[in-house]
Amino acid sequence: MHDDELRFISDINAKKENAWKRLYQNYYPALCNYASRIIQDEVIVEDIVQESLINLWDSSATFQNIRSLTGWLYQAVYTRSLNTIRDQARTNKLHQNLWESVKEELTEEMAINSAIEEEILHKFRTIITQLSPQQQEIMKMSMDGMKVKEIAKVLNVSENAIKMQKKRAYSVIREELGECWSVLLIMRFPNLKIYE
């Protein structure tokens, strides 16, 4: 080993700043190149190399020669790269597990909501069949978003007659469905004015 190399290793072991600047200049690009073969993200590669150099500075490791120093640095970068991959995989798995859990809950909630809605609609359809033919027709037009004036014109009856028929129909619906079901029905069919 040359005197220059001995002095460099001695200065590295003594944590002399000028040796560390030289270490950074000589090793940083090569270590980044090495890490980039393991990890494809340039920012993460630079972080890994910088953390490895900082770790070396903070450690009490001493070196006999350039070869042992070089081996230590490459091993540090290699280990840190693998740890980063492991941590990313773990984080991705946590995100995947969280998404699966949320997706499962959403699917379950959607199934329950769908069942409730189907039950409401079934009860509502059953109640509608119990109404008079004219009330059934008025309810259908109301659910389609038609206004009292429009329904009266189509059926060729007065607006007051439509309002009275709707009021009677809504009264039957409220009585048959009950308060809770009526509210849910309004949420499903906002055009209905059960509480007019």
C-alpha cells in the first residue's frame, strides 16, 4: 500500500474532514451506480448512499486498508438497499391489506344498502297495488318527476283533484311503511312528497 493510501485510511479512521471529502468524491458516484442496479429510483439510491456514508462517519469502525474500507461501504449500501426493498414491500402489502379491508367493508355495506333498498321497494310496490287505479297512475307520474299541473293536464282533471289523490295515497304509504321506511323511500325517490 502506498503512503498516500495509508495516510488516507489513517485520516478516515481519525475522522478527518479532508479525508471524508475525498472519500465522498471518490466513492459516492460508484456507490450510487452500484445501488441503482438494485433499486431503480434515483432519489432513493442517493438517500441510501448518503445514509451509508453517514453511518460510516457515526460508526467506530476502523480500516486496515482501502480494500476493507471499500468492502464495508459496498456491503453497507447493499444491505441498506435490500432493507429498503423489504420495507417498501411491507408498506405496499400494508396498503394492499388496508385496501382489501376497506373494499370488503364497502362491498358488505353496499350489499346491506342494496338489500334494504330492495325491501323498501318491494313494500312500496305492494302498497301501490292497494291504491286505486287513478292513485297508482298519479304516483307513477310523480315518481317520474312530473308536477301536479302536468299530471292534471295528462289525466284531464283539476289540480285540486290530483293533490287530494296524492294526499290520500301518501297517507296510505306512510301508514303502511311507517316513519323509518317512509324516510328511506324519500331518499330513494326524491320526487315523492310523502309529507306534503
